[in-house]
Amino acid sequence: MISNRYKSLYVPILLLILAFSSCKAPGLIEKDVDLSALPKQYAGKMQRDTTNTALINWKAYFTDPYLAKLIDSALVHNQELNMMLQEIAISKSEIRVRKGEYLPFVGFGAAAETEKVGRYTSQGANDANTEIKEGVEFPEPLPNYKFGLQATWELDIWGKLRNAKKAAVLNYLSSVEGRNFMVTQLVGEIAQSYYELLALDNQLAIVNRNIEIQGNAFRIVKLQKEAAKATGLAVSKFEAEVLSTRSLQYEIQQKITETENRINFLVGRFPQPVERTAVSFMDIRPAMLNAGIPAQLLENRTDVKQAELALQAAKLDVKVAKARFYPSLGISAGVGFEAFKPQFLLNSPESLLYSIAGELTAPLINRNEIKAAYIGANAKQVQAVYEYEQTVLNAYIEVANQLAKVSNLEKSYDLKTQEVEALNRSVDIAGQLFGSARADYMEVLMTQRDALESNFDLVETKVAQLNAYVQLYQALGGGWN
């Protein structure tokens, strides 16, 4: 038989055992990152040279002073970047919130009240038969005044609150990397738009030169018609060609306006002319690039680092969710003064009051919400692993694509340069032959048209080549430091 002395302890002990037995979290498997398949070097790179252009500051990489000025202005005034800075500030404040959760909460309180209880109640009867001191009864109604400090503190036994704070720190660092990634994209976008603007200027100059050449041919064919050496058909064909080229002139001017305004938008200002270099566009030489080795992407690419930090935060979130299955221990305490008259408030020890209590709680019945949150946190952690691996894979493929693009565009540019030189010579020859009536007008028109298209193609290849170098610089992780 269990004695009465132990019967009184039986129920709370049983409840405590049940509480601790309910603390076991469901078993889940956490997925780990697997980067064993990451190549040691890029395709076509035989040596493992660790020199990496991504470590160069963008100001040293983009040496054009006008371009550097635009980028500097964008880093201050771009609205999207400034919105990202506010996201960082929000993430930083979350750290303070989490840090405050595992520190004691201390508050000050004061209150005043008046109470009238019934005479035929236990409290009313006691008050009526009790004297504060000899000859002085309790006042009726009974006022009450009090003030004091109250503190509560949850002891972080299982690291739940500390892990939540660490996760907030990682999320903050992740938002910083997100900002850096945005800087990389912004720098690259401004550089590409700037080069496109220079290319359009060059195309406009080509069109203006072509209009002059076509105008000379048009005047010659009119003189030939007057001398009965050419027909009205030839005159009309040359006139139509001149008008078509003039129309192209306005199309390019519209593209220049739109490109300038795209740059103005990125810089965060209203439309205005964009200053640019007077150096011939075709004379601009791309900066030399060293790709380094693929493993450096893990350190240089801000999106990879952001995904890594998000993964670490997700793992901590799993620990936080798991800790909710375990009992929590809280301590509360208070100290102050209380009296029914203000003049008695500071009479100590008569008006002094204090309390201290400990509370141990554990989930016992409604564990579905905690279990669901834990399963969800684990699924997010697994998702973060896949996102990290995908980000690394995407980074490698971007670099591989841009390396191939740079190489192929270099070869294409050399061939197109030779093509343009040949067609420009043919334009001069066709003009001379036409002037001496040794070539018909269609040969002249087709030669001029081919030369114009070839010059346009060369400019487009040039801007594609410059943009490929910008994109490779970005893909390697440059542009933010």
C-alpha cells in the first residue's frame, strides 16, 4: 500500500514523467550539401591558375571616368538598392528582437484602486473586525496604492532562444549578401547600357557617313540621267535608298534616347543627356580576365554566399523548432510597495511586498502545432540545401557560358573586321566604276547596302564582346567589393 505521505506526490510526479516523455521530437533526416561533383577547373583550362579578376574592385576594372561616375551615382541614388538597404535594416532589428528574448524582461508598474466589498462576505467580515492599529479600523470603501518592479525570465536551457538569435544574425548577413548581389547586377547593367549607348553613337555615325556616300551617288546618277546615260528608274532607286537610310537615322536616335533614359533610371534621376567618352567605340579594348578555379565561386559569388547563409539559418530554425518539444523553465519575481494610504507606501517593512516563482512547462496534449512547425522547418532546411546546390551549379554554368562566349566573339570580331574592310573597299571601287559607266546602279546599291549592314554587324559584335567581358566579370563574382 502507498502511504498517504506519498500519495500526495504521486499525481505531480506522474504528470512530470508524462511531460518529459512527450518531449521527444519526431525523427527526421537532414540533407547535407554535396559539392563533390564541382569540377576542379573550367573546361578548356588546363592549368589551375588561382588568379581571379573578380577580386579587382569595379573602379579598377571599369576605367572609363564617365562610366565610373554613373556607377558611383547609382550606388547612392538607385531606388531599388535603397529599398534593399531598408530590408537590411529590418533584418538587423530582428537580431535585437531575438537577443532581447533570452534576456530578463523588467518592467515598472504603478496602480491605484478603490474597493467596496459586501459586509456579509468573508473579506468584509474580516475587515470589519480587524483594526489597523488600536482604535483605527479599515477604511470603507478601501483604497489601494502600489508600485514596484516586475521581472520575468525564461532560462534558455535547450538553446532555443540563442539559436533563434543566431538564425536572425545569419538572415541579416544573408540580406547583406543580397545587397551585394544587387550591386553586382546594377554595376553590370549600367556598364552594358553604357556600351550599348556608345555602340548606338557609332552606328549613327556610320549611317551619317553612308548618307553622304549615297548622296554623292544620287547626284551622279541624276547628272547621268540628264546626260541620257541613266534612266529614271536608277534615279528613283538611289533616291529611295537615301530616304531609307535617313529613316534609319531617326530610329537610332530614338534608341539612343531610350538607352540614355534607361541609364538615368538606374542612376535614379530624371531624363537628361548622359555624358560619355570621346574615345572611338571601336578602339575600346576589353580588360583582360582571369577566371581562376571553380572553387573560388563559393567565396566570390554573393548569391552563393547568400544561399549558404540562408542554409545555415534554416538549420538553426530546425533546432529552434525541435527545442519547443522540451520543457521550458521560467522565473518571475517582483518587488514593490503597497498600502491603502499614500503616506504609508514607503513604510518598510509594513508596506513592502515581494515575490519569486519558478515555472516548468512542457507540451503534453496539443503537440500537433509544434510537430507541424518542426516538420515544416526541416523541409525548409532540405529546400535550402537544394537551393544552395542549384546556385553553385548556376554560377559554374554562367562562368562556363561566358568563357566560351568571350572566346567565340573574339574570333567572330576578327573575321567581321576583315569583312568590313573588304566591303568598304568594294564601295569605293563600285563608286569609281559607276562614275565611269563600267558598273550599273544595282551593283552600287547592293554594295552600299551590304557595307552598311556589315558595319552594323561589326558594331553589334563589338558591344556583344564588351558585354561578354562585363558578364564574365559578374559571373566570377566581381563588381560588389
